[in-house]
Amino acid sequence: MTNTITLHGTPLSGHVHRVKLLLHMLELPYAFVEAGADVRASAAFRALNPLGQIPVLQDGELTVCDSNAILVYLCKRYAPEGNWLPDDAAGAASVQRWLSIAAGELAFGPANARAIALWKAPGDPAGAGAIAQRLLGFMETHLAGRAFLAAEHATIADLACYGYVAHAPEGGVKLDGYPALHAWLQRVEALPGFVPMSDSPLP
């Protein structure tokens, strides 16, 4: 397949990593372009995404912003007959629920706690930690007796939630006492094409 896909992001971003996961699992070749804070502030990048956020995916002449939107696009464009995004109403709604959680509780909890700890992002670490623990408790209960989040098989819901849960300890959020959650992380890591997100080199 001709390489027409370019992914703009940073290696330590969980939002970027979820897109990388799907690209690798769909065996889609792509070019990766580093987009640190200085790049994201540039006029050239703001022409791609006026909000200055990563990831941004370019596929030929099309530009898609927002990690969850990119996941949906890649499924519809390159795996329309696959299981990553169910077509039935209940299945699609179940996936959407977890995409919303990824953009809500996951972002405000584990992701925010990690950003505060690693990069001194503004925010309340105690508040982020409390949101994270509530989310992890909910996920633990939900995953009891389930293999994956939204269906009996892996979907983009699992990819959207994996990175910031797996790396929650980098933000001081402990994963002890969540056996079902740990088993789910291991199942995601066992999927064909899985690539890990780099551990932060920062203390």
C-alpha cells in the first residue's frame, strides 16, 4: 500500500498512541512527524489544526484532528468490514460510550494526573487522582467477567482507553488491587500489532 498517511504527534502522548495502535493493527504504513509544543504553536501546524492539539492525521489531501475522530475515520476508511467499530446500533453506542469516557473521565483523571506529575501542567493533582480512582474502580467492576470494554472482542474503545490507564502510575495513580483491569491490559498488549507507548524518562 502506498504510504499516504502522516501522523503528527509526540511519542509520550496517550492520545497519539491510541492512533498508532490502530495504524499498526490495521498494518497501515505511515510517516510520523514530531509535533512538540513549539511546532504546535507554529502557523503551519495551526493551519492543520487551529486548536493546536495532537494528534493530527493527514491521509492524502484529507486532514483529520482529534484522536477518537481519527480512530473512527481509520475504521471506516480502511476496515469497514472489521470488528473495530461495530455497525449495529447497540455495538456502536457501546463503543461511543467508552470514547466519551476516554475524552472525559480518563482525560481529567489518569491523563491529567500524569501531565501534572511529568510536565507540571496546571491542575489539581489530588482532584485528578480522585477522578482516576473512581474511573479505575468503575472499569474494574465493568471488566469483571468481560474480556474487553465494549464487546466480546477488541474495539477502538479498548485502544482509546489503554494508554492512559497503563501509564497511570507515572501520574501517581496506583493500579494495585485491580485484577480485572490488569488482565484487560494484558489482553490488549497481546493483540496482533500491539506497540507499547514509551515510558516517560522524566522523574
